Amino acid sequence: MVSTLSPSVPLGSSPQIIAGSALCRACGTELERTVIDLGMAPLGGRYLRPEQLRQMEPFYPLHLQICDHCFLVQLSPFDDGALRSDEDPCFSSSSPSWLEHARRYSERAIEELRLTPAQLVVEVGSNDGYLLQYFAARGIPVLGIDAAAKVARAAIARDVPTRLARFDRGTATALREEGIQADLLIGNNVLDKVHEVNDFVAAMKRLLAPRGVITMEFPYLMRLIDGIQFDTIRHNRLSYLSLCAVTSLLGANGLTIYDVDELDTHGGSLRIFACHSEDPLRPITPRVDSLMARERAACINSPEYYTSFANVVRDAKGKLLEFLIGAKRDGKSIAGYGAPASSATLLNYCGIHTDFIDYTVDTDPAKHGHYLPGTHIPIHPPERLAETRPDYVMILSTCVKEEILPQLDYIKTWGGRCVSPIPQAQLL
């Protein structure tokens, strides 16, 4: 039964490793070309309790590669059993800006797709019902699918019907046998975390109604490269997606992208709209053609596009360390703001520990009293800043930097300054 409790694990199964070499998770080609190797890092979401500070902490490789055949950029496979560890899932409803993003999307989808109570909206990776609640409030039937028990139960508690299951072809087939088909099938920030991408996309096609629409959001590869957002490379993000790569992936599984939006979420994302390739009534919009042309002009499907990225990242690391060393030499105190999973990549790659940053603060009470993985930087409530009055506050939640800056305006009262670590260290 689809509704049977299953472990909280990433969607899909383990990546394939043959004779020490990795194969592209989309087309099976052997991966030989490196985009960037960030060395070893701890799992970004594994915040440490005080009693864990003296225990051995596992580190895993962060090695980004590109397929020379289909040009899917992807994390080289590693022994990912620890991804099934005790990491607590993120509750999407805890972010007001993400809720507002979800609300606006729901209004647009209802209007443009002319959704009625006779249709069904299904979300894969539905979390705590943060998005489906807006469709349900308009009287449109919904169904969430998520593999994490904590968030699934939170969704059910807010009256969002949710199946606790890993989404794959077996799950899609079981739902079809129950007579369930999605008129709108949503997958936000899921495709980049899937091991077996072909199985996942084939499952979406199987669950989609004949005239149904799929929308998926995912961080955009071009924004990562152009913005030097190397901190967004982390263990639970397996694929780094361009429109060209996703078009190829979906096309191989009988789906066509007919529209696309560029978003500011997660440091820059895409939202794609797809339908069955045999659906003749959804023409491809100029937005798709325009973005595809931009990607081709940037040579995103050429190894040359990625050759300088590693050097640029090393340069950004050097400049950040130069700033921190100079600040400490001058007797300045430094705190952090935010404790996102991405901070583990930034801080561990750059070798920034408590010798540079005294502590960080975060608005999530569940993180208070814990420590960042690898660096063991303590996490406090935001009020700690006013208590200690640091000279500099480094913004570790880099993807939402513009949201955070107004919240930190008060540190100017004691002469404090905000610091942005990337794309290059600078005072704000």
C-alpha cells in the first residue's frame, strides 16, 4: 500500500558505481570531467548536540562532475548511507517568504489552468502541506506525497491529505490503480535530489492525467555558476540543472517542457511547465526558446563553460580568508547570521571555524544550542547579536541575503557592519 510508513530517505535509490567510476544518472555515460572538487565535508543538515562534539564526525566528498554526453552536472556518487541519518527534515511552513511564494504560485496555477473542484492537484515532496493548503482552501482536491514521516504528519494535521511514501514508478502505478491521476502534478526542489532521475520522471508521466500539467522548481545551474554560489553544492543536492539538461531528461521520458519561469528563490531557480509529449494543445512559449538560446550562447553544453569555475571559487576563498585574517588581526569580533545547510559547504571548504567566527544566530528555535557540522560553531537565538555587539556579522544564509539585510540594520547602532562572503568578501 502506498500509505504504508516508510523510512525518511531521499527519493530514488543509490547511484550506480562501476569499477570505481561513476555513471551519469540520466544517460549512463561514464563521468570523466570535473567541474569542481570541494574536498570532504560533513552533512550540512547534521547539526550537532553538545554531547556529539567529542564524537567522530563523518565527512563525505563534494565532487561535482559533468556528463560529456547529456551535460547533466551532478555530484559524484559516494557512500550515502548517512543521508538516512537522524537529520531532521525542514518544515517549509516555517519560512514566511516561502509561504508567500507558494500562495502566489497557487493563485496563478488556479487561474491559468482553470482548476476546479472536479480536478486533482498532487505534489511530490509535499513537506508539511505548505503549498497544497492554498489549493485546498479554494475547494480543489489535493494529495501530498512525502517520504518523511514528521512533515507528512504535520501536513495531515492541517487537513492536507498526504501519503507517506517514496515516489517512484511503483508508487505511481499503485495510485493509478486506485483511480488517481493528477491534473496538476507539482515537484518543487525535488528533481535535484533524486538518484534515479529517469525512474522519477517516468513516474510523473505515469501519474499525470492525459491533459495534465507538471510544474517543477529547482535551483538554476547558470545562476550558481555566474554567482559563484559554491555553497549551494551539498550532499543532498545530487543534480545541478539547466533547462537544456532537463529538457533532454523529460523528453527521453515522453514529456515536453512548454513554458518556463525564472525565479529569485534559492539564489535563482527555474520553474518549468511540462505536459505529455503527445498533447497537441500546449505550444512551446517564446520564454522556452529564449532561455534555450541564452544557454546555447553561454555554451552551457560545452566543457569550456565550466573550466574557470574552480579557479574563481578558489579566488573567492582566498579573498574571504584575507578579510577574516585582517579583521582578527585588528581585534575585531565576528559573528554569523543564519545556520543553513549550505553554510557547512562554505565554512568547511574555506576552513573557517571558531577561530574566525565566534558564533552564529538563527531564527529556527530547533537549532539553538546546537553546533554547525564540521566547524562546531555554536548556534544562538538572534538576540545574541545585541547582547555581544560584534563588529562584523557575516551572512551565512547567502541565498536570502537581500531579505536579511533590513533585519540587521540595527547593528549600525554600535558600529557593526554586515559582511557578504560570496561571490567575494565585501562589507555591506
